[in-house]
Amino acid sequence: MSEGDARIRRIVHVDMDAFFASVEQRDNPDLRGKPVAVGGIQRGVVAAASYEARRFGVRSAMPSMRAKRLCPDLIFVKPRFEVYTAVSRQIREIFAAYTPLIEPLSLDEAYLDLTDYLEGRTATRIAQEIRARIRAATGLTASAGVSYNKFLAKLASDQRKPDGLFVIPPEAGAEFVQSLPIGRFHGVGPATAARMEAHGILTGADLARQSLEFLTARFGKSGAYYWNMARGIDTREVRPDRIRKSIGAENTFFDDLRDIDAAHAELAPLADKVWRHAERAQKAGRTVTLKVKYGDFRQITRAKSLPRPVASCAEMLEIARELLDPVFADRHGVRLLGITLSALEAAGAGDAPRQLGLFDQA
């Protein structure tokens, strides 16, 4: 927060509990109380796991075969993204009754800035009302975090999952952060956490002891972000109207990938996530970019642009796999994969008549 902004902001982060899996359990009573994985059919990967499945270690982006080994009774369910999108719209309508400042992160989570829209209530009270209205309207539970910035609100929403509410007041922010393991920091993936641990940085308190110069020298531009986060500082605003130049998703793997079929499978949930975000934002894109980070931290990107918007999630996935094939083989293995859709335009804009290319068929 800048010196010119003396107000304490009221930020709420709402996160639906095991959203995809909870929708499936809601709509099929036979699945309730049982370990459920959405996606992962045959040789695919898990897109979402119910809390019953998570107790066995099943998590999203996990290969279905591994998930089945961890939980032999796991029930796989085909995703129904049209249903999840419809439920997400219901939830957004509830948010809009309290504030116009809503920043969706995905179908199942969003930031809300209530600072100027309290109307005599506390942000905590409003968060309670929102959770109750979501349950009444959808039959699903949501967890919420309340704090004075986005970073802490997101951390807070994870504290009492599922179906919980947690508040981090301004006077407790810095102390709360210092007690966290470094892997809990938003933006610190497994690879970065390992690098920090190599420097003896295991907790937020360890991070707070580092100078800005030290962190910048070792982590580049992210160093300033880590320095601020360790002190509970986050000046980012909730931006409902931000203009997106690209939509992307990536995943860092616990074990480096060395099998091309496994890598192809890992691209599927990334493509699904990007496509869902694009549909929610009502955007289409003409360029697909593949990001690959190898086990020795070398990183490359490969891109393909079309003369028209990418037609479907399946087409985007096919392009990403084609881009991956010639660059996959590396003795260090693949640590991270990412897919980005760019050259964005309003969905449907590419449907207007256009001049045929030389090799197009009339």
C-alpha cells in the first residue's frame, strides 16, 4: 500500500471446495462420500479430486494410473465443463450483489474488493453471507479468506478448507506469513522452493531475513515480490476489467518427465484449463505457445500461429503436442510444461467473412 493510500482494504478470496468433483457428487448421489476423480479416463490425468480421494494422495494433474494405485476404489468421472461453467455463472451473480470489483481467477475462485461496498457491514460478515448464498443456490460449499490484500486473502482461504472462513487482520499479516513453509507462498513452485531451500530459506521468517539485494540477485525480478510477500505487503489491486493479452497455464512436476506419452497426457489438463479460461473471458486466440523447462532449468518456447482463431480445445492440445514432439528428448528430462493462447480477440470475431488465402478452398 502506498503512503498516499492510507485506507485499509477489505479483500475477500472465495474458493469453491473441490469444485468439479463436488458438482459431480451433488448431481449423482451414488458418488457422495466416495473418492471421485474428474477426468483421468484411461491414460489421461486427474483434472480434479474429491476430498475423499485427496486423503489417499490423489491430486489434480496426476496421471490416472498413479491415482488408481494410490486409491484402488477411485471412481473416474468424465468432465462436464458446460455444467461447471453454468454453476460458475450462478456464483458470479452472487458476487455481483456485493461489489462490482470482482477478479475471477478461474471457474471456481475469485477476488472481491469490498472496501467501498461494506454498507455498514464488515467484510467478514459479507463473506459469511456469500458462502451461505452459494450453498443455498448451488448446494455446494465455498471457503473464503478475508484480509487487507490479495496475497493474504488467498492464503487465508486455504486455512480452513473445506467449507471454512479465515481472517487475517492487518496487525497479524506479517507474523502470519513468517510462520508459513516457503512452498505455501503463491508463486513459489517446487523448483523455486528447492532453490530457496538450498540457500537455507525454509519459511517466511527465513525469507524475511534476506535483503532485497540478495533476493534480486538470485531470483531476478521476482526477488522484489518475494521480499514484499515475506512482510505481508501486496499492493496489487482487484482488477475486473484488466485487458488480457494471453491466457496460459503451466505445471511443474515433482518428477521430471522422460516419456513422451506421459508428457502428452500432462498437456491435456493444461489445455482444458486454458480453454475454460478463454471461454469464461469470451476470448478466442490465434497463437498457441508451448513452454518447456528441462531438468537443468533451461527453458524454451515454441509457437504456432493460425490465420484464424483456434477452433477447439482439442485443436489447441493437438498443436501443443506437435510443438512438443521435436523438443522433448533431452537427457535432463522435462521439469515443466505450459500452454499459452495469445493473439486474443472477442470470441466469434473470427467468424466474420474474410478474404480467402491462396491455398484455401472456396
